[in-house]
Amino acid sequence: MNRTQLYLIALAGALMLSLSGCNLFQRDAKEGSVVQLGSNYLYQSDLDAVTQYAATPEDSARYAEQFIRRWATDILQYQQGKNHSTSDIESLVEDYRRSLYVAEYERYIVDKRMPKTVSDAEADTFYVHHPERFILQENILQGALLVVPRDAPSQNELRKRMTDLTDEANLEYIEKYAYQYASGYELFTEQWRTGNQILMRMPSNKWQKTLAANKQYAEQDSTSVYLLQVTACRLAGEAMPIEYARTTIDKMILAERRVKFLQAQRQQLYDDAVRFGTIQFNKQ
């Protein structure tokens, strides 16, 4: 047995005697415990977990002592609080316990029984009936953005090709050009980007002040030229396109569906309890 183990055993024994009195090592003490406080037990394995990374025997002993003190103090404070409490703690604890069980049950039945898919028809109907929920807070746009060196060749041809992003030959030319010269390239004709997302890659915000569909914007700094072709846009204050709002629509529909689903489940539980006599109404 090494020095650290001897020290820990002595320390644990001293604390056990101070906390539990002369009857510490009663026959009903839990086997393997090194510290006992009332009906609470601390084991050597608990101390080993705390001291296993100690660099020296002294550090190991200090870690063990600190751990034992925290463990014992927590228990003693709990006992004092329980003895001197003027609140109906048990009632509060039981209410909290019941709420946890109810929440767990509701999560289970929602996960297992509530449909999670939202059809296009449901989304369209929700979008039409709640237009006030789908107003843009910032500009959004579709198009393409290229960042090329100021001395890149054939920029006039590139800008001409970018004016029609529906043409396959133009797209092939732009992609090859971007691969060869561009330091940044993104084609987003099928996805919406917010103005702020694009602004992070542009040198200024001037283009947003005149944002319009089928318009090209060119800006430059000391090293690069930034070409932004806008194929579609919606401005702040306008209605969101439904495809842009679809994720939000699905979340809103599922949230409302969950409320109605749980209301129906509660009603069904009550009705079944009445029908099968689980609930009995005693006449006065």
C-alpha cells in the first residue's frame, strides 16, 4: 500500500469519525465505503476518479480532501434545509415530478403518433391565410456573383454573358472563366440569398439602394472587380416568396398541429377514463 492510499484512508477515517461518531463502522455500513454520513456512502472508486490525474501524492491527498468536504457539505446543507424549511417542498417536488412525466409522455406520443410531414397544399393554404406573417425584413435576391482580379482578361465578354443566366452556353463560359480567373464565384439562380449575405462579399452597399431584377452591378477595390448579376429580387417590406418562407411555414404548421394533437390526446384520455369507469363520480 503506497503513501497516498495510506493518507487517504487515514483522512477518510478521521472524517467518518467526526461525522458519524463512535458507531461509524457499524455492521450495516455499506461494504467498500470509505466515508459514511448518515445513510450516505462515499467509496474508494469515487476518490480514485478524482485523484487519478494527480501529479504527486500530496496533490492526490489534497484533491481527495476537497472532494470529501464538498460531498459532505452538500449532504449536511440538504439535511439542514430539509429540517428548517417552512415551504411545502414535497408538494413542489411532486408537482415538478408530475410535470416532467407529462412532458416526457407528450414528447413520446408526438414523436410516435403525430404526422410530421406538411403537404404543399397545407403550406399554400397557410401562406395565403397568414400573409402578415411572411413580410420580408431585408432584401433577398437570386443571381450570380463573381470576384475577379482587376487585370483579368475579357471582362466585357464575361459581363455580357452574365446578363442571361438561363443560357447553357453562357453558364458554361462563366464557369470556365471562374475556374481559371475568379477568386470567388457563386451561382444562386435557384436559391434566395439575403442582401446581407451578399454584402459580406461585396465592397460596399451601394448596389442595394437600387436593387432590381435583371440588373447587373459592378464594383471594385484596389485588387478585384465584383460582378453581381441579379435575376430576381424581393425588397424589404414585400411578401416573402413561398419557397423562401417554406421552412418557416412548416415549423408554424407543425407547432399548431402539436397543440391540437395534444389537446385531442388529453380529451381522449379523459373520455376513455369516464367510459371505462376509471373515473368514478360519487354522489353526495
